[in-house]
Amino acid sequence: MLLTPEQQAMLDGAQGEVMAKVMRSLVMYGETFGAEKMVPVTSKYGHTVISFGIGVMKPVYDLYDQLLDAGAVSKQQFSADPLPLDPKVPSNLLQDLIFKGIMYSQQKRYEAQLDKFGMLGRDAFTCACYLDEVGNKPQMGEVLSWAESSAVVYANSVLGARCNRN
């Protein structure tokens, strides 16, 4: 895969071990799909599909802490898929114990990480990130960084933007 001098330097560790791992992951991903080079993301905002702090994913949130500590944050703000629990919906003690205490035990930690990574705001949790009220609607031909299957199909097919297979 053809890399720019800046990308090659990052791969070689010029920005630290964590960023070298990030670049290695991107290169391996690109090579898996036959990419000849990386293309710049041109859209204003990104989108991530993970919005829940489920306890079994604790190692992922530990990795996110490493990325944040290394300064590996997005240059774009982004939206995310809907939250698993709506704080406006009443719940009973058993539901709180199961959902907040056990199942989504990492939720507060993960939401704090999303904010540090560049989350658009508290109203940017949606699986329809292209809607006008979200403010994440790309222009025709823009290259996106989205990871929501239905939104990727909509962006590529209806809006004329370009998104990969995240």
C-alpha cells in the first residue's frame, strides 16, 4: 500500500507506539480490501456504531483510554448510534440493577470517552445520522468515515457520498 511520507513516519513510530499501531491497523484494513492508498476523509462529521457501555467490552474501553492518553482523537466530531437506555423512561430497582449495574456497567465511562474523542453532543445519538436535525448530512461526492450499515448504504446510494465498508 502506497503511504505518504507522513503516514510512513507514523507507521514507523514517529508519533509513538500507539499511533504506530493505529496506522498498522489502517494499513492492514486497506490491504485486506485491496486499497492502493488511503484517501482523505472530506466530510465534516463522522459516525460510530457503538453507543453502549456493555461490561464484557471492558478491554475495548481500556484500549480507548490508551488512545486518548496518546492523543489519538478524531479530527472530526461525530455522531453515534442510539443509547441503550433512555434516562427519561422510568425504571424499577431490578431494571436498574440488571441494566445499569451489570449489563451496561461501563456506560458512563464510555460516554465520557465519546465526549473526549469528539462526540457532536448529547443529541447526536442516532442510527439515522444523515437527517437534517442531526447536522451530519454529507454532500454529494464527499468521502465519509461512518460505521452504521444502513447509513452507509443510504449515503452511498441516495446522497451520492462515498463511504467504505466499516
